[in-house]
Amino acid sequence: MDTMSPITPHKEINAWAKSRIRDDEITRYLNHGQSFLNEARIVHTLRAQKNPDPAQVEAILQKSLAIQTLTLEETAILLNVTDPALRARMEAVAGQVKQQVYDNRIVTFAPLYLGNLCVNECAYCGFRCSNTQLERSVLSLDQVRRETEVLTGKIGHKRLIVVYGEHPRMDVQYMIDSLKAIGDVRVETRRGTWSQIHRCNVNAPPLQIEELKRLKEVGIGTFQVFQETYHRATYARLHPSHTLKGHYLWRLYSMHRAMEAGVDDVGIGALFGLYDWRFEVMGLIAHANELEQRFGVGPHTISFPRMEDVPNTPFVKQTDWKVDDESFRQLVTVIRLAVPHTGMILTARETAEVRRQILPLGCTQMDASSRIGLCSYDRSDRVGQNQDAQTQQFMLGDTRSLDAVIRELAEAGFITSFCTAGYRCGRTGSRIMEMLKCGKEGNLCKLNAVITYREWLDDFASPETRAAGEKVIAKEIELIRQTLPDVYEYFMTYYQKTQDGERDLFF
Ligand code: SF4
């Protein structure tokens, strides 16, 4: 691979690592020296809510249906439900809540890993620095452009999650340069129209406030840092204290720093399989509630990846906390009910079958045609390679093409939205959350979903997928005619222009 040299002198790495953590960018958020994550309270609340009363559960479900955020106590009650009939009721309501806030839209995206260098030593990760079985590198800007050309020009993606490791070779300047390189790529499609990535979400290590301000200037979508586990003792065991990631609070307050820097679309997540899944859900909801209370806006998205197979990483097989499919159903359901207006990301770590089962419980986003090996899009295009154990962090469960995923979604009645208008029109943070809560964003999203779906079907769909998509579009247009008569004519002019080959129209 024509990549940047992975060799960085140890001295340079150590000096860089020492300069990363700013104590004052943690302590300013503490309450009398304590973090918002009160473990004793979480444990006590989970124990206190055993054997919940069905009437109490129903009252909580009504609150979710009213699109209100649940308290930790209410979340604990739902996590403790064991009765199969009550669980089925919770799942049905979770689906209704999603429908109410996000309608039948699913947003798709692709992950783009820009390197696998890392200074950390997380026990569960293939990128940990002691793993000598991996081929290490960071993508050059030319490689970033080539990956982007395949992603947007051949597959048709408009939205990426760009993944960076914690290493001086992937510092904030590299982030800025690579995001600009991605944004500059504009590719002609086979139909003679053009395609471009319109939104780059960023998955990165914890950053300083000044660095986050620089990222905001470039124009990023959602900024993600996952806590991995909210349980401090487990965190300490899996992330050695001599490593950067060993600092629990530096990571925990990543989103506070982002908000302070003006990056108000943030994504939180936990890696399920490191500790008790009920505790982790409580940690996520405590985190979401803290952000909402302190900054007036909760996280834009929550991710809930389950630990999957990782080459040369024994911890993954040894953990006592693997989450089975039934528990996974319940944790997804409870997150949906607890934060009704927050986006939920179901990743291709899961198999296609699991994704089919879990999606209707309230998920709003999924990746497709995902490749997580370095330069895998460019290479898979030439050699048909799906997974690359030599360079990737873990193994994926679902490597189906975007075309296949969109066809399946269409057959199940979902419309795939490629809309990125909210972020580009400044509808982010508290503005979009308020609009989602009162249903206003839904109308704009519906119109934009249809326009962007039309684009994708015309430019990229196989004949089978296009046939399935036409049925969805016909239904959606009829719904717009019936429910939004004031804008119908105006909408149809945009729709016609898009059919005629104009691109990137949005409301
Ligand atoms: S989980 Fe992240 S920080 Fe930890 S070793 Fe892997 S890439 Fe590095």
C-alpha cells in the first residue's frame, strides 16, 4: 500500500501524548469534584426496580409516546422487565416512537478508516499498539481521495463516518486536511450527473477545546467519541493507566468540550460486551440526560456496537459479558424508549439477519457496503475483497452492498434518505432537536428523503432495486399530496428537476 510511513519515534509519541490531556478541560465540568456518572446510584436504581409493575411500565411507555426523555429510574424499570408479553409491548411502542419522530426513513452511511495507528492498549481491540500481527499505516491524502471517489462515485454514498486513531500521525491537522480532501471530491456518475460526500461525521479520540473549534470551522457532521464502558473499574482494567485512553474522565467529558467548542451534534456510544449491558444502558442515558440538562441538547446519536470477533485478540472470547441476541433486543428497545428523539445507529458489526430483526425496534441509521480495512474500498473495487484481517480493527457481520440493503429496506416499506440538508442549513443541535420534538423537521425530512432517494435510484440502483424503490416513492409522493397540500406543487417542481438530472436540491 502506498501509505504514509507508520514509523514515529517513541520520543515524539511520548512528548505528544504528554501534551494531550488538559486537566482544566475536565475539572470545569465536575460538580464538587464529582462526575455526573454516579455509579452507586446506577447500581442502586437497577436493584431497586426489580419486578416492575405492568401498570407502571405502561405509564412509562405513554411518556415515551409523548416523546419525552425518561429518567434513570424509569429506564431502570424497563431494563428489568422480564415478562415476554410486556417486552413485546415495549418493542411495539419503540417502533411507534421511531415512526412518530422519524417516520419510515432510514439514513445510510459508510465508515471510512483513515489509519490503524494507535498509541493505546485497549484489551479488546485489534489496533492496540502491542498487536504486532497488523500492517500499520495512515492513508495519504491521495488515498483518501481515491477511497472517496469509490464511495460516492460508484456506490453512491453521500454521508461518511470518518474514523481516526489516537496517534500523532492522525492529529487535528491531519483530520482537517483529510476532511477537506474528502469534501473536494466530486465524481461524475454513470448517468452523467455528479455525486459528492455532503456530510462527514467524525469518530475520533478525545480532543481539546481549541482543536474542536478548528474542526467546527471545517464543517463536520456529528462528532463521536464512545466511552466504551461507563463502569470505572472495568474501564481501568481494559485501558492501562499509563496509556492516554487510561484517563476515564478525559474521555467522559469529550462531548462537554465539543459542546463548549460549538460542535453541537455529538454522538455517544458504549461497546457492549465489556461489562453488564444494563449498567451500560444506564450510563448512556445518564450521559444523554447530563448533556441535555447542561447544554439544552442531548446527543444527536447513540451507538450500541456489540463486541464481535477480533483477530489475534483473546479477550473477545474470554469476556464474561457477551450480550446475547435477546438482551440486545431489549437494550435497543430501552434506548429507543428512553431518548425518543435521538438517532440510533445499527452497525454492520451485526449480521444481516440480526439487523433485519433489530432495525424495526427504533433504529434510524445503518451503514452499508461497509469496508473497514485500509484502502478497502479502492481495493475491493478491483479484487472483490470484503474483509482484510491484516489491517482492520474487527470483523464485520454484514458486508452486503448498499444496493442490496436499500432494496431490502424498500421491500420492508422503509425509504432510504440521503438527505444532509439539516446540517447544511444549520438545523443542528438544539434547533433540530426542537424541530424533531414538535414534528416540524419531519415534514422537511420527508420531502428531502424523496428527492435524494430519486437521485440515488436514478444514478446508482440496479434494475431490481429501482423497481422496489419506485413503489416506495409513489407511496411517499401520494402521502405528500395528501398531508402537505400547501407545498405539494412546489415539491413536485424540485422532484421533476431531479428526474431531469439536476443534483443536490433540498428544502
Ligand atoms: S479501541 Fe481505539 S484507542 Fe483502543 S486500541 Fe483500539 S483504536 Fe486504539
